[in-house]
Amino acid sequence: MSTHSIAEATSQLPRLIDRALKGESVVISRDGRPVVELRPLPAAPKPIPGAALDWLDEHRVGKALASLDAAAEVRRLRDDGA
């Protein structure tokens, strides 16, 4: 872990970012107290291809009915004693 003052971080920010991207813990301090840690963001998820979504749609188990009225279903279950 490396700790750097705000003044040092300001002048060396590109170098500190590179070090953080390589896995080093980089901390920036103010008045001798750590206040910020530089760390890389997690990788963005890859987009899902349309063909994969189509396959999932075709192979879905227990498709929900678009016309199902939840309130009516609850009433039916209540009235049937289920």
C-alpha cells in the first residue's frame, strides 16, 4: 500500500492511477489521515447477444401469462379455500 498527500496525488495522478490499475492499493491522505483510496472499477459486463436472448425465450419454463390479473388470481385462491 502506498499513501500520498493530496498535493503529491495532484501532480502524480496518472502514475497513481496506473499503479492502482495494476493492483496496488493507493491511498490519498489529507493532514496525515487517509481519506481516499484509488482502485479500479469492476469490468463492465459483456452485452448478451440477441440470439442468446431468443434461445432463452424459447426455452423458458413456466412462461407467465401476460393476461393474468394478480388481484383476480388472489381472489380466486381465497374463494376456493386454497
